[in-house]
Amino acid sequence: MQARETLATMKEPQPAHVVQASVNGLFRTTHTLKGMAGMLGFPNFSRAAHRLEDIFDLMRKGRLRSTDSLVETLEAGMMALESGLANLRMGRQEPDDYLHALRRPLGELEALARPAEGGTQDLTSLLDLPAEMLKTLSEYERTRVTVLLISGMPVHGVTVCLDYATFDERLRVYSETLGRLGELISTLPMDTPADRDGLAFLLVAACPALEAKDLSALEGELVGIALLADPTRVPAALRNEVPPEPATEEPPPEAPSAAAPPNPPQAQDVEILRLPAQRVEALEVRLMEVGQLRDAASLLLRQAPGNGDGRPAALLGQIESGLLEVQKALLQMRMVKVESLFSRIEPMVRSLSRDMGKPVKLTFLGGDLELERNLLGRFSEPFLHLVRNALDHGLEPPSERAAQGKSESGSLRISAAQRGRNLRFDIRDDGRGFDLERIEARGIQLGLLKAGQVHSPERLHRLTLEPGFSTQERITQISGRGVGMDVVRTEVEALGGEIHLSSEARRGSLIRLSVPLSRAVVSCLKVRCARQTFGIPLVNVGRVQAVKKALHGGDQVDVLGISLPLESLQACLGLPEPSGQRAFVVLGQPGAAARSVQVALGVDEILGRGEVLLRSLPELAHAAGIMGGSAQEDGILWVLDPEAILGLAMDSLMRRVARV
Amino acid sequence: MDLLLSTQDLREVVAAMPVAPLPGRPRGIQGVVLYQGEFLPILAWEDLPGCTIAPGRPVAVAVLRRRLGLPLDRMIGTLSPPPGAWQELEPGDPRERWLSGTCRLGGQTLLQVDPDRLIALLHRLREGR
């Protein structure tokens, strides 16, 4: 369904790079579907997914133009797979051809994409690179080189030698710079020059012109630029039959000339403003001051005798909602999609996989979620380190995998999901898992564990996060230098996050990182308890009910014919128990079935609903059941963490039962 | 109790503001204040082992670089103690979990707060250790 939604967006005019990213995503989706269906024993489904995957592959290589009719055919194809999947779930037999109704348009598309002479155009031989380096280019990269050269774009090679400690960050800067100037095609590892320390890379990029000053090299960084292929060397016959760029309706740029170099492909008519982050921060601080003025005015208004007809209060209400809108807009400016983190991982994994000779199937999930840009900045390095570790230590070489009956390609799945106020990332591999015996022996050797004692797997996994702990006897360029995991933990914990490791021998490992979102706008039901104001996220509120008879923790209440246990919010938060409450909120998990856990949460007073700007609490101030707070006219409103409150309520109810 | 705070550990000193108490107050922290648009945890001196500072009406909050607010009753001034003035705490002194030592100056003993130890202690208090 998500693939169909992506296809639907492709009918709208979009910049070429956005279309390219969508097509790449759809290619990966159909590829995954194909693999899963094959694995589960549905060969016809797998064949149909493969056929759609091929079409997406042709699109991403620029051999098929994204047109409305093509997108509609693919939408119909995805719908056919979707309905086929629903039938399989119901236990129905597989049809011979899921795409039977589309055989004609699909056949036409496949025919359209074939090269005129029956062979595939490949202009990578024009690149001034050693043959062994050319061989390492993937089919996709070769196609991009070909397409870009034919469209008149010169291809440059940028060699950089970067420090071990910062190469990730610096490589990202170079990649982003080249992406802005044109298109980054490939990042290839190179031999480090004999007189240098660090890691060397060749970045192959197509852009109209490139000079050292464009690259913002740091002092001491060795940077070289060379023209790898000049589009004027493309045979004239090929230049005449220009394959179109995907979804680009404009004619291809002319071959470059010294007088007027061609511009890189332009996005739609959207003006992009780049602002220093400090300006947005300054605006937020100013906004906070305005908010404080509003609070002061509100206080004065409440204290002023006979403040009349309520118009001042109404005006303050309007200021409040206006401020919240601006705060929301500012917050949105700070957010960035998780996809941007994933897009940094993909080339790194590809490069390391090639370097280490370990083929990897890399899958991502949850790229549409958003996190704050500054969080992403601080979080990226530890994250990349963990991915490198998974490749270096987790995944076995192909021969070792084959000997264990595993596929030669390792699997690395990286997913993001929102859990309460946290963004949770999972890095899952199907490698050898942590060697717990070795970790235990090393822990004893380092004096971190006592010999003769039983150490739980959790304790042993966690030991790898201790400073200086490494079982690696050899130091690789990738990891295993005894630093890193503790730095990862420190960085993640400094962000108020958590890291959790688990693994199973020869089955794989799971590294779970949770980082709190520092700010978010949350729609809340506002309630009062123990003279404090609380917000309950509306997505978790099933019902609000007032009752005549005073209720107490441990009572059962009837909600639409279902009996639910009631617990007071005070009991959940460890506050003094109320003498009786006449209102409750049915709290549950969002979107969960009716039979899932629900609790009636007793509150002193229901105040109403509203949107609040949630700020997370620093780690030292974490309080059980509290997700964060929001500054309000009458003090801080504490926003409850519904999942935690459900747990606290159940614990409290169990204690009541145990006391009886 | 007169304390010494290294200026290197300080972000700034701001006027005291009302502290919002946290529901189910975590040990060691009395609540939070809004500082530069973020919540700043405020230390509860009375929860520290061996500390005789009683909850009062602070006039200022010393904001540590590691984002913790220390409520202060008054500020005495700045000084640069000579190396010989420093002394270790007596072994077993419960305050060594949050102090780095004492400084003897003109017949007066000043206690130097160690932010690293203090924050580590607050984490341990949270975990109930």
C-alpha cells in the first residue's frame, strides 16, 4: 500500500532527484517482496514481484521515462500484488500469473526499454580509471555514468585522504557537497598513500565544473580533483539518441563549453533558504520571551479586580494559539526525516561490503519518521559506528556463512519506530552474534568480572559498552580499536537515550537504540490531579466519563458494557491517594484492538483538550510515567507517558490485589 | 555550609526562579525550571549524604556546564586558593560521594563540589543504589 502511495506521488511534478529516490525505494520494496515470497513458497507471487522490480530497475537506470501511463500500469501491478496477498492470507491458491491483466502494457514497457541495437550502452570505459577500479562499479553506477555523460555532464574524480577519527563525518561533507554541485555516483575506497595515515577514497561525481575551493577541505586533508570523462568524447551517434533523465520533461543540457557551462538539473520553482541554525534558535528564544510576557499579562489579568467582559482573556487566548502555531512551524523547520540518516548508511555499507568482501542485503524501515536535525547530527556518528561494527564483527565472510548453511549474503536490517516519546532504532544482522564466552573471559582478564560467578547474557552484552573493552586482538581500519562502543554509549546516554544489545549465537544480533525527541507538539486531554495539571496524549484516550458516585483505586467501572479496573493517577505517580474521584479517562494503546490492555484512570478534574509544546525532561529529572512537560499559564503541565502509566496502573492494581 | 565551585564547571549563575516540583520526585532532584527554553533539573541538597543544607529560599541558581542547577542561598565571592590549602576528606566521609575535597583558608573550611561525582551520585540515587 505504501508503494502505491509513493507511485501516486510520482504523478505530481517533482524534482528529478526526488523521483529517483522514490524509484529506488520502490525497486527495493519489490525486491524484498520477491525474496520474501520465494522464501515462503509462493513462486508465482515472487515472479510477479520480480517483473515489477525489473520495471523499477529500468526506471532507476534511466532506461524508462516516468510517465503517467507507466505509473498507472505499475499502480495496477502493485494493486494486483496487494489483492493477491490478501487472497493468500485467506488460504486461497496462487493464480498462475498475478499480472495477467497487465500483460500487454507491461510487455510494451519492457520492449520500450530495450536498447535499439540489442546491447546495453555502457560508457564507463570512458572513465580514466584503472580497469580493476572500473570493475567495482555496480550496474546502477555504470548506468548513471552512461546517462550523465550522454546528457553532457562531465564526470570528475575526487580523491581524499581522511583521518581515521573523523572520516565518516568528512566523507559525508564531501558527499553532500558533490551532491549539491551535481550527482555523486560512487564512493570507492582506495589504497592510502604510503606517506599518509588515514583512509583514502575516490568520489566519482558528475557536475559541470569542479574546483578545489568548492569542496571545503580542511587543513591537512589531501584532496585531488581529476576529470575522469569528458562528455565531448561520447560518440556523436549516442549524443543524438539521448536517453531521458527520469521524470525530467526539460530537454537534456547541451554539451559544456568553456563560455557557458551547463547548469545541474534544477528542482521545481521552490525557493530554498539556507539559514544558520542559530537564527532559528534565536527566534525560538525570542518566542519563549514573548510567551513569558504573555504569561505575565495573563497573571496581571487574573489579579486585576473586575476585569470585565472577558475580551482581554479572549485576546490572550488568541495570542496563545498564535504562539503555538509559530512554535509548531519552527519545530517543523528543525525536523528532518530519518531517511537522511539511512541515505548516509547505504553508501558506507556498500563501500565497506566491497572492501571486506562481505556481500550484504541492506534493508531500511521507518525512513519517513522525523527527528530533530541537531539530534541527527549528534546521533549519526554513534549510529554509523554500530553499523560498521555489525559489518566488521557481526557478519561472517561468505565462505563461513556457506559452511553454516546460511546464504552467502549477510542481512542487515535497520529500522526506526516511534515508541512514546522515544524514537527507537534497531540494527539487526543475521551474523554470528556476540561471542559471550570470549566476552566473559576478556571481562575476567580485565578485572571487570569475577571468575567462578555466573554472568547473565545481558550483563555480558553490556560489558562490551565498558570503556576500553574489546575482544579484538587485531586492529582493523574499520573497528576493534578498543574505543568506540563506550563512546557510543556515552553519546547516546548524553542524548538521554539508551542502548540495549542482544544476540543469539550464529543467528545474529540486535542493537536497539532509543533516543528521546526533545520537542514535539502533542494533542492532549488536560486533567487535574493533586493540584497539578497533566496532559494525556489524545491518541491514547478511549473515553472520558464523569460519574456521580466517588470512585477509588481498585474499583471496577462499566464502560459501554465492558468492566474495566480503575486506578487513580495519584497512585500511579506515587502521590497521596485521593479520597474519591468522580471522573475517569479510559487509557489504552493507540489503534489497538478492544481486547488490548485498557485501564480507567481516575482523575480529580477534566479541564479540556488542547495542543501543547512538549519539552522532554533531562535524564536526571526523569520521573516515572512522565513523558515531558509544557510551560502553561499556570505553571508546568506534565505530559503523561501513556504506556508507562498503563504499566504503573497495572502494578498498582496488582499490589492492591496482593494486599487483600 | 560554605561551598567552592570551580568557575570552569559553571555555565552561569542566574537569579532564582520558582521550581516546578516533579510528580513522584526523583531522589536528589527537587524539580525543574525553564532555562534557555529547556528544563533544567534543580538539585535537592538535602538528599545528598552528609549534607546539612536545609531546603530554603535560594537567591540564585548556579548552572553547571553539565546542565544541573544548584540552588544557592548567597554568593560570597571568587578566590584562587594556594596549592597548600587543599585537603582530602577524611576516609569514610559520606560527602566524598559529591565533594572533591576541602580548602582551608583563614581559619575557614570550604567544601569543593565535584560535579562529576555529584552527577554520578544522582544517577545512583535514581537507580536506588
